[in-house]
Amino acid sequence: MSVAASPTQSTRPLIDPGSDGTPEQQWCSEFERRNLPLLQLRHPKRVLMISPHPDDEVLAAGGLLRQLAASGARVELAAVTDGEAAFGAPDPRLAARRICEL
């Protein structure tokens, strides 16, 4: 995903690669607060999630992956790229951050 800026907008990315993002506890408390139902799954033993770059697996299927892991499945993640060019020019800091997140 690229971030396009109009001539009057800043060209600075909307996402700060140096930010720690939302704390895990905040995500967990939101799941608990909403009391989301578990999916009825066949309880696979192993799941491989392939995403374009790190963080897409969470955005696309984070809840499902959490439920699979809670059911005892071995969940593995594979990213096709390291996400370093998410905002245009490759940024090694962003690549290192995304790899760490994965």
C-alpha cells in the first residue's frame, strides 16, 4: 500500500515505523470485552498463513489465527516481502521493524 499526498499535504508517512503501535494488552482486553464467539473449526493441527508483507496476516485474519492457535493448531506465518517499500523508497528501518513484528 502506498500513501499518496496531495500538493498541500505533507509527504511524511501516516504510519511511524519507529512507533511500538498498539500494546498487546489493549488488543487482548478488547477481545475479552467484546466476548467474541469462537469459530467452529475442524481443529487443524497446522496452519500456514502467507501474506504479502509482515502485518497483513494480522490485518486480514488476526482473529482467526488467534482462535486457531488457542485451539492447539501450530500457526506459521510467511511473508513474501519484508515490507521495506511500503511508502515508496525502500527503508531498511521499516524492513527491520516489520521482520521483528513477524
